[in-house]
Amino acid sequence: MRDTNVSTEAHILEAAFAVFSQNPGASLADVAKHAGVGRATLHRHFSGRDDLIVALTLTAARELDEAVEEATKDCQTYTQALEVALGAILPLAARHMFLATEPADNDPRVAEVYASQTRDLAHDIDMAKAEGGFDPHIPTEWIVQAYENLIYAGWAMVAAGDATPKQAAALAWRTLTQGTAK
Amino acid sequence: MRDTNVSTEAHILEAAFAVFSQNPGASLADVAKHAGVGRATLHRHFSGRDDLIVALTLTAARELDEAVEEATKDCQTYTQALEVALGAILPLAARHMFLATEPADNDPRVAEVYASQTRDLAHDIDMAKAEGGFDPHIPTEWIVQAYENLIYAGWAMVAAGDATPKQAAALAWRTLTQGTAK
DNA sequence: CTCGCATGAGACATATATGTCTCGATTCGC
DNA sequence: GCGAATCGAGACATATATGTCTCATGCGAG
């Protein structure tokens, strides 16, 4: 029995995160069933599958921003903030990762959110470089790619049961900064 | 007009790589059209979409193995071979990457191919560790994950036009071994 | 020249997902 | 108590993709 203190729309979004992270190809009927609502109700709240994916993307972005903001509020340097943020983001990967395979970039809100997050990350990396946290000769675009992909690698370790989120985050940060050679 | 020296089946596989790497959700009709064959012909060669995906996965694995074998045949150490292999694999990512989102693991041939490739990579990393190429305190599972995900990051750089394959491979190897700090 | 094989086109069938609509039920606020 | 809002179930329609089948055609080998 679903918690009536939470709106129907929020229930649907929660169910969608749960269902799609297990099976990105799942149907709207699967999501409705998991949410404990009728298919018609899902269609009353979201005009279609694409609309639902957009809503999920915007929710994921907000969750990520909030997690990073909360985790890094006491950080003294950008370099420290990036490390702490990595640890905050990694556990969200399990819930958000399926969105990476969804072609939703044509929605201007989604495109803006992605662009904004990439700009913010690149800005923070540039500031960390100025602090001496990264080698200034390495392109910022590459450090952005490496940062995001090592988070994915960490998530894959956790999903496989080979590491805890904390261990995976430490390995990802260690690799990003010092590599894995001796 | 398609090259009649190449079998129909090979044409279909080539077309499938080209079409699916641009749009993983494309239809079999799209693939048939791109291959210059009839839909019925595609169905004569592959019993279904799943069968085609399995064939693509096995072909991709063979192409990867051949590229790595050819690139590393003169390498003196495992560490050198891993670096050279990375450079050989990265350009194939554009063609093969869509397969990562295809749930084909339930096919025993696909599962065996994936398991074999991961075992081989883990073995080579263990040997490189013994040579002093990697820190023995870092789990091999992690280095496997980091290696594969940094290749993906490199592919993303090339796809975005931010680096050449050679530059991307160098950045990936640099990050895997020395990290991106000073 | 004939036969076998492979093929393309198109018709037809099946399957699944999605989208819309209606009706009855429930809940809540006034 | 009533009305409005929301909802679930199910019927119905639409769309797309896939799978099968048949027939005519072309090509190559013998």
C-alpha cells in the first residue's frame, strides 16, 4: 500500500527509477504496476514515455546537485570538494545510470541541465588546477571525462559486489589523481 | 551497389554496426535497407534481432582480439602490451560501444566471450603488477574497470572532437598509471 | 540450356507498447 | 450532503516492429 503522504506523481517517479535502473527497456505498464497506479493515471501525469524520461532526468540532476551541495558545504578547497563530491555522487549512480543511455538530449531542458552540470564540473576542475590539484597541461575536457567515467567504474565495482561505495570512491579518486602505478 | 565479393551476411553485419552505433534503437528494417538487402533476406540469415546482436557481439570480440594481438605482437612486457592494446582498442569503441547497452548476457556464447576477455585482461594486469607496472595493493578488478572505462572516456573525447585517437589513448594511459595530478 | 540457390518485394499475421476514452468509485473540502 | 478532483480498470484504437510466407527474378554451375 503506497504512502498517501507522497503525491502520485512522486510515487511514479520513484517506481520509474527502480524499474528502469533494473531494466531500461521496461514498459510504462511495468512502471505503473510498480507504482501501484493505473496506466491511465500514469498517462494523466506524464504525457508519454519521453515526458517521463525528461522528468526523471531533471529529478536526477536535482538529486545530484543537492547531494553534492550537502556533501561539500564545509570543504576548504576545490580539490577537496571534488573528492568529497565524487563520494556523494557514486552511490546515486545505481539509480541514475540508466538515463545515460536514454536519448533525451533533444529536450531543451535536459540539454540545458546536462550542459550546466558539465560547465560547473569543468569550472571546479579549472579552479582545482589553479590550486595545484591537477596538472595544468592535461585538458580540462579530459579530466571531466575521466572523473565521470571513473565514477561509473566505481559503480560497476559496487554493483558487482567487489567494493563498498566508500572503497570504490577512494579507488576512483586515487586513480584520477595518482593513477594505479606504484 | 554493394560489393558482391563480400557475402550477404557480412554486408548485414557491417550495416548493423554502422546503423546501431548511430542509433541503438534502430529497426531491422533500417539495417536491411542500409545493407541493401530485403528484410526477408536479413531474416534468412539471422533468426531474429537477438540473433543478430549475438552475431555482432561475437564479431566485435573477434575484431578486438585480432586488433590487440596484431598491435602487441612485438611487446616485451605486459605493461607495454597493455598500453599498446589500449591504443588499438580505443578506435574500435565507436563501432562496438552500442553493444554495452544490449542485454545479451543470457546467451552462453556471449557470456563466455565476455568472461574470457575479462579473465585475459585480469591475467595481463596481474602479470604487469608482477613486473612493477601497477601498485599490487590495488585490486585487479578495479584496474580492469578503470582500464575499460578510461577507454570509454577516450572514445567520448574523440567523438566530441576534443582529441585524436592517439591523444585520447595517451591521456587514458597517463591517467591509469600516473593520474592527472602533478 | 536447365536447375538449384539466393534473393527482393510485398502481403499477411503476430506481438507488444502506447495512447485515449469512459465509467464507476473514492476521497476531500466546503 | 454535494460537488470536484483524482483515480483504477478495462475497452478500444493506433503505431511500430517483427516474423512468416509466397512468388517472381537473377545468377552461377554443370
